Amino acid sequence: MTVEREIVTGTDAADAARLTAERFVRFATERGLVEPREDAPAETHIAVSGGSVATSVMPAIVAAADGAGVDWSHVHVWFADERFVPRGHDDRNAAAVASVLRGAKGFVPTHLHSTLSSEIGVSLDEAAAAYERELRVNVPPRSRTPGALPSLDLVLLGAGPDGHTASLFPGRDPEAIAGRVVVAVADSPKPPPERVTLTFDAIDAAQRVWAIVTGEGKAEALRVALTPGVDARTSPLGAVRGTDETLFVVDEAARTALAD
Ligand SMILES: O=C(O)[C@H](O)[C@@H](O)[C@H](O)[C@H](O)COP(=O)(O)O
């Protein structure tokens, strides 16, 4: 059964980040990260993206979590996608996310799961395979079916004006990456060309998928994503779903192409 997609609207990008942070505090509370509970899950696995998710939404989340008393010591942070560039390169999302997480109370630095960077002599394919292995070892699947994919608790996605999300770009065959958790992208239309990304299957195995889509430049991408029945080749953003929750946090500017 497909879970209904929920849309919440902020006045602008900052308000959308605030609304996302509010939802995060609710999520963290449910998982026993504020008041420890006996039946709380031992670990919480979230994946984050680059762009404004790394630079605006994560800071809002960490600030709100701090105000609510969230303990990050059992939280693991993964990347929905990452650019395959040398460590320390400005294009790498890891540095921005690591710096935000320095303010997260109790966060254990080794719980930030970065992808391999390009200067260490691994190929792009090896970097993707290594990240898939790391996810499979650390993140339990929800189903006992053999081969079931790891189920992240929360995936935070952004979206590009072309409807890409993570590094899943339109015009590509989703079947070509079916069953994989992480794949290499060697020819991203948006620079830098080499990336690693979670697949549709990996995102769809996550319990909660939240996409933060703001700004007038995303209006058409949002309209297409919300078109009933849109496929992953036309709109990666429109195709992603969580097992329990799919939430789009948008702003007024991004809604301008939607019918009332
Ligand atoms: O990897 C990239 O090239 C970008 O990070 C990209 O995927 C970004 O996440 C989206 O385009 C949304 O960007 P904004 O949230 O900043 O609009």
C-alpha cells in the first residue's frame, strides 16, 4: 500500500527549514532521543543531502534539537548522495555536515558515515560499493526477507530545478539500478560529474522520506513531481516514497505552478 504523500508549506525557505526542524524534534521524541524509553530503538539512522539541506535545514534541525534536549549519541548520519572529489574539496558535502553536527549534543564523530573520497586511490565504483557494504552492515532491514535492503529511519532530500533528488537525475532508467543500495554516477549533468548516490530502492526502503523543496526555481519541478502517476524517469523527486511517511516541505515560491 502506498502511503499518502503529505505536503506542508512554509512562507519561505527559512520557514520551511523551521517546519522541518519541528518535525525532526517530533521524530526524535518518538524514537526516545529526548526522554530515554526502554522500548526505544537502539540506534537511529538518518541520511542527509547536500545543497540547502546541508547548509540551512541541518543547522535548523540541530538548533531545534538542542532546544528540545535531543541526545544525538545514538544517531548515525549518512549521505543520500555525495560528490566524488578529494577530501577537503569545497564540493564535498561531508565537511558542511560535519561542521553542523559539531553543535549536536552528544553526537559521536564516528557516527558520521562519509563516502570514500577520490584522492585515496579508489575508483568511483569502488567508493559506491564500499558505501553500500557499510550501509548493509550497519543499518538493519525492516523485513526478514533475504536480501532485504537496509531501512534508514529518515532520509532528508533536496531537489533540483530538473526534478533530480539525491544524485538521481531525470531521463535515466531506474531499472538499471534496481536492487542496489548505492550506485556510482559518472556523468552527472550537474557538476561535479562523479558522485555516489542512494538508489530509488534504498530511499524507498527508508521509513520516512522528507523532501525540502523551496524557491521559485523549483516550481515546475514540484508541479511535475506532484503529477499523479509520474514515473522515476520523468521526475526522480516525484517517485521517491518512504515506507511509513513521505513528506514534502515546500514554500510559497515553490508552489506557484500548482493549481489551487
Ligand atoms: O549535489 C548537488 O549538486 C546538489 O547538492 C543538489 O543535488 C542539491 O541538493 C539540489 O539541487 C537542491 O539544492 P538546494 O536545496 O540548495 O536548492
